[in-house]
Amino acid sequence: MQDRFVSGKVIEMTHFNGGCFAVKVQAPIPPFFAGQFSKLGLMIDDKLISRAYSFISHPDDNFQEFYLVEVEDGLLSPRLKALEVGDEVFLYKNANGLITHQRLPEAKNLWFWVTGTGVGLALSLLKDPVIRNKYQDFVVLHGVTDSSKIHYQQELRELGDNVHYYPVVSREPQSSLLQGRITHFYQGLEAQIPQPLRPEHSHIILCGNPAMITDANTLLGEHGFRKHRMREPGHITMERYW
Ligand SMILES: Cc1cc2nc3c(=O)[nH]c(=O)nc-3n(C[C@H](O)[C@H](O)[C@H](O)COP(=O)(O)OP(=O)(O)OC[C@H]3O[C@@H](n4cnc5c(N)ncnc54)[C@H](O)[C@@H]3O)c2cc1C
Ligand SMILES: NC(=O)c1ccc[n+]([C@@H]2O[C@H](COP(=O)([O-])OP(=O)(O)OC[C@H]3O[C@@H](n4cnc5c(N)ncnc54)[C@H](OP(=O)(O)O)[C@@H]3O)[C@@H](O)[C@H]2O)c1
């Protein structure tokens, strides 16, 4: 197992509110595509323990960056959160993941329904010029429990006028942000968005909490969306984080 990993060094740690953090690493890995993920690993009791994480850095950057949340009682994420600059971390040699510009189908607009750190996948794809040229408009619905878990809002908004980012909070009743779960906003934002979510001209990426992905598939299926496969093009692409 260990020969499939390379040793890297932590070059920066960024700690956000809500138990979230970003790890910036330098490791000699082969090129990857925006939207892919790698595995980060640490030696725990003489065993290499690893988990998958989406790249948020651009493939051309001379470092690799990941956006994480500390899962309380999790085996690896609390240890990754405790890393310091200069520490060793292992990175899987070959990136994985099929949500890349080559595999995403043509459409007029690209939607994202993401929860928690799943927003990292949207960030990575939206920073990719090939993706940005492929679609006219981009809508990101980002479901979080509360606003302490919203961290890349400015970066997403600064990408351009055709990137529409909407954080949605489910457990913060006093907030002025959209309230509820992202799945409650199907067709609920049409007045604000130039191109609505429709199977005829939209592709949608679901990422994060598996319960959201199951519910979203059911809801979207009722509106004529179906799973995208290379051999049978559709409208939904998804990545479950657990
Ligand atoms: C393809 C892929 C990409 C991923 N990318 C990311 C990423 O970019 N950032 C990230 O933070 N995580 C990501 N994950 C999840 C990550 O791999 C780990 O599962 C997570 O860090 C927990 O590991 P752990 O060892 O601390 O917890 P474990 O001891 O393995 O416990 C796992 C439990 O933690 C919970 N859990 C796992 N991930 C999350 C999460 N993100 N938010 C809330 N609860 C969670 C679930 O209940 C799960 O059953 C990704 C997973 C996959 C499969
Ligand atoms: N270290 C720290 O300081 C700290 C602090 C807080 C949390 N944490 C950790 O952070 C991790 C992430 O927790 P989280 O609660 O933010 O992640 P989460 O459980 O994935 O929830 C994120 C969002 O997804 C929504 N969601 C869940 N199921 C859904 C469904 N079926 N359809 C649509 N939306 C759905 C949630 O709504 P609902 O709210 O309605 O379920 C919430 O808005 C946890 O493991 C926790 O241990 C760490």
C-alpha cells in the first residue's frame, strides 16, 4: 500500500471557523485534472491511514491544497487538522475521479448542489478555464448547518458575473441567508438566476453528504433529470463523500 503514496511536506495550514481548515502540501505527484481527488495519509500506529480529499488547488499550481472539516471522533481528519508547517504527510501518487471537463457533458448552464466541504469540488472546477468556457452560467447552492461553515464565498463570487453562489443554512434561524436544505430550493431561485435548472439545458453536480445526494436524485428524477454516464448521457453527476 505504502508504495502507492509519496511523501510530501505541509507548507501552509489555514484554520477557519466551524472546524474547517485547508492543508497546503508540496509532494511530487503526476499531473491531475480539476475536479479530481487524491488521498492524504498519515502513519498511525505504524499503519498508513488515508482518506480521499478533493483538490482545491489548480493543477498548474506548484502545491496541492485541500479543504477539510474535522469530523469529531474521526480517525484521520482530527490528526490532519493538528498538522503543522514542515510536517510529513503522504499523498496518493495518482489522482482519481471522473468529474473532469472531459467527462462533463455539454449544456447551457452548470449547477452544483453541494454540502459542507463538498464546495471544494465546485471551487476546483470553477477555477478551471476549460470548464468556464464550456458553460454560460454557473449556479452553486451550498448547504451548511450555519454560517461558520462558509469560507470560500468571496473567491467564488470573484470568479465572474456568471458565477452565482448561494449559501443555504439549515440550523441558523436568525440568519439573513437562504434557510433550509438546498433541495428545498429547486426552482425557488428563478427570479434571481438568468438560466433556470431544467434537464433541457442544465447539468448538475451533487457532492457531499450522501443523504442529500439520495434525496436530490429522487427530486431531480421526478423532474426529468437522469444520471449521466459516458455511454448514456444524462444530467446528474455525483460524488458521495461518505
Ligand atoms: C471522493 C471523496 C472525496 C472527498 N473529499 C473530501 C474533501 O475534499 N474534504 C473533506 O472534508 N472530506 C472529503 N471526503 C471525506 C473524507 O475522505 C473522510 O471521510 C473524512 O475526512 C472523515 O475521515 P475520518 O478518518 O476523520 O473519519 P472516519 O473515522 O473515517 O469516520 C467517517 C465518518 O465521518 C463522517 N464524515 C466523513 N466525511 C465527512 C464530511 N466531509 N463532512 C461531515 N461528515 C463527514 C461520516 O459520518 C463518516 O461515516 C471525501 C470522500 C470521498 C469519498
Ligand atoms: N471541530 C469543530 O469545531 C466542529 C464543529 C461543528 C461540526 N464539526 C464536524 O463537522 C462535520 C460536518 O458536519 P455538518 O453537520 O456541517 O455536515 P453535514 O451533516 O453534511 O450537513 C451539511 C448540510 O447538509 C444538509 N443535509 C443533510 N442531509 C440532507 C439531505 N438529505 N438533503 C439535503 N440536505 C441535507 C444539512 O442539513 P440539516 O442541518 O437539515 O441536516 C446541512 O445543511 C461533522 O462531522 C462534525 O463532527 C466540527
